[in-house]
Amino acid sequence: MTIEFELPESIVNQTGMTKMLAEQVMRSISRRYDESEHDRPWEYINVIWPFIQQIESADLKRSMARNGSANGSFNGSKNGSGHDDAPAAEKKKPSTGNLRMVHMIEALSWGDAGIYLSTPASALGGAAIHAVGTPDQKKRFLERFTQGEPKWGAMAMTEPQAGSDTSNIKTTAALDPETNEWILNGEKIFVTNGSLAGKESDGLIVVWATLDRSAGRAGMRPFVVESGTPGMTITKLEEKMGIRASDTAAIVFTDCRIPFDNILGNPELVDPDEAGAKGFKGAMKTFDASRPYVAASAVGIARAAFEFTRDTLADQGIKIPECAPLHQLSAIQRDLLQMEVDLKAAWLLTIRSVALLDAGESNNLEASMAKVKAGHVVTTITQKCVELLGPLGYSHDFLVEKWMRDAKINDIFEGTGQINTLIVARRILGYTRNELK
Ligand SMILES: Cc1cc2nc3c(=O)[nH]c(=O)nc-3n(C[C@H](O)[C@H](O)[C@H](O)COP(=O)(O)OP(=O)(O)OC[C@H]3O[C@@H](n4cnc5c(N)ncnc54)[C@H](O)[C@@H]3O)c2cc1C
């Protein structure tokens, strides 16, 4: 496929507005919400919410029209137009939804990655609903994000014993035939926006649970739990190293009853490798689509640190001379050049992975490549910036030390660097999940 590097005017304009928001609103409150970890940045939430409603509304329309996945969704992810149920003509239709989203996310994360993650949106929960929900479920669960007060969605997969190995989840879902309700029992940890989605009105959490542990991945299904449902308890708010403005919660489900229709996809147990197993495949598709978004966020943080360092050093007289041969450059100048190269490489991989998504093509390999590269680049660049700036980099007076702390999560969630490297290796070498673990 070909990639168009010229951006449509609407994306250029939207990115410009996003950059203004990042600079004028997010940067000015960045340190405050880093320090007061569990406060919510309403200055940002109230400004961004009207834009999010428009994006959610467009996503929902596209998703309903295709009876399947939508394009880019804020702070979460949606697959491109390549859903199995979509008519052939729709599958071919070019889209720029995900391209638009990575530009916005990069700019917002340049402002503050933790505050960006606090954006009211259906997020990963919405992504799962778009990927595997029926048209009725999409309308029922997602229309709320297009109107009213700010609200949040979340997705809870991780458990104390099940992180990278998602097939090891223990949270159970059992059907009560008398009331026709599902009963959820188990514990979820590290749920982004978990307390906002679980407690604030009209929020929702997509919870992955097993119908039959002996069935492994085939037994896993996503369930929508509405905010405030009895039996769902927020047990802990994480105190974190970075992205401290982002809400991260642990949640316990104790005989938590939800309506039968809140199971997303097919309630029958089916082999996950068969075409009918939309539930688990939907989760994997969700991750393929969300990884470029994490990569974009990583690039935004890395660019923030790089630009600050480059400009500060320039003020001190350390500039990169134009057209100078490599051997005439100082070590610091070469470091700056290397950072710029890495930043561009990570961004180009990110753009490629969303271009495929927008074209409705598989991006499993490219999404993991972008995630691995950007996760590595953001941790090394921010660390290098602290090093090059010396006391300025380590001081609380500037944000560089914060960006270094914010960076690491991009190498952890949505699949760690190691796990995404495994996915890349499997894809390139042609091994299955069982052949290369
Ligand atoms: C701030 C934050 C927000 C999060 N948000 C969410 C969320 O919204 N929803 C959600 O469900 N989860 C969320 N998570 C959980 C996150 O996805 C997991 O932490 C991640 O998948 C890693 O799982 P783990 O922490 O259990 O590490 P483990 O799986 O225990 O891994 C530990 C280490 O071993 C390595 N490792 C594991 N298996 C292999 C292997 N086969 N080969 C090589 N190395 C391996 C890993 O790369 C890692 O370095 C969040 C986590 C954090 C920290």
C-alpha cells in the first residue's frame, strides 16, 4: 500500500488546535496534577469534552453503518474498516480516523500524557464494544458518550496472576438461569480510568471473565458492567511513578449481577481460532489497534523532552551545525542527532501502523513494531535528556524529570516491550503462539 504523507487540511487544523490546548491548558496544570495524584484535571476535561462527543458520535455512526468496528477513537482504539461483516465496498473505503487520532494523541501527550489519559471517552471499553458488540449493544452502551456530562469507559483484563498471559484470568461469569443474569466474581487490577468509569454516573467497564477456565482462551468473554452496579467495588487507587494524573484502579467483583444482554458477542463457547470466536479475537484486534495509540503517546512525551533539551542546550551555545561532518560533532551534538533520528523512526512506524488500520488491512506486525520502538525510544530519550541537562534535568523546577517518569508506562501497558517483540518475531519468522513463547 502507499502512504500519503501530505495530511488532509482538517487534520492539520485539528492538530494545530490540539497543540494550542496542550501548550496553554495542559502544560500550565501539568505539575499540579502530577503532585495531587488523585485529583481530576477538570480544566482540561471540560474543554476537551465537546470535541470528544463529536468524535464519539462520528465513530458510532461509522461503526453502526459497518455493523462492526469503527475508526479512531479517543484515548482508546478502534479497528479500521476491515471488519469481517463489512460490505466489500465499505472495506475499500479510505479512512483517516486513526491517522487523525495519532496526531491528536501525540500533541496531547506532548502537553501531558497523564492528563491525556484522563480524557472522558469510551476509550478501551468502547473499543471492545465496537469490535465485538452487536448494533444494539453499540447504541445502548456508546450513545451516552455523544451527549450529556463527561463520562468514562474502561477495560479490565489484567489480574494479579494474569498480565501478559491474558489467558490465565480467573474472574468468572456464571449464568443464573432463574433471573437470566450473569454473576461476576473476581479481581481486576491496574484499570486505567477504572474508578472514573466505575463510580461516575453513566460510565462503563468492559470486564473480561471466563465462562469455563478449562477452556482457556476460548472460555473468555467481555461483559459490560455499568457504573455503580452493586457487587462492583473500587478497592484501590494506584499511586504511580508516572502518568500520575491518570486514574488507575483495582476493582473487586463479588456476586456482581448484570443483565444477560451485557455479554459482548457470542455466549457459546467456541474455538478461539475459528471464525466465530469474535470475543477473544475482538480483544486481540482491540490491542492491534490500541498499540499505535500508545506509540503516539510515547512519541509525544519523547518530543517534549527532546525539544526542551535541544532548546535549553542551544541557549547555552550548544547547537547542531548545519552540514557538519559527523567527526566534527561533539558527543552532545551526536546524542541530539541520534534522538531526532529515533523520534522520527518511531513516528513513521506509528503512521504506517495506522495507515494500514485506516485502509482496513491487518496491522498486527506493524502495530507491535511501532509499540516496541516507541516504548524503547521514549524511555531512552527522556533518560538521555535528564543526563544531558544535568541538574536542570533532575530538578523539580522543570518537567524533564517528570517526562522520564511518564515514559516507562509506554513500555508496559498494551503488551510490554518483550511481549510485542515476541509478536514481531512470531510474525516475521512464521511461528505460532505455541511455537514461540
Ligand atoms: C499504569 C497502568 C495502567 C494499566 N491499564 C490497564 C488497563 O486499563 N486495563 C488492563 O487490563 N490492564 C492495564 N494495565 C496492566 C498492563 O497491561 C500489565 O501490567 C501488562 O500487561 C504486563 O503485565 P504484568 O504487569 O502482569 O507483567 P507480567 O506479565 O508479570 O510480566 C513481568 C515481566 O516479564 C516479562 N514477560 C512476561 N512474559 C514474557 C515472555 N513470554 N517472554 C519474555 N518476557 C516476558 C514482561 O515483559 C515483564 O517485563 C495497566 C498497567 C499499568 C502499570
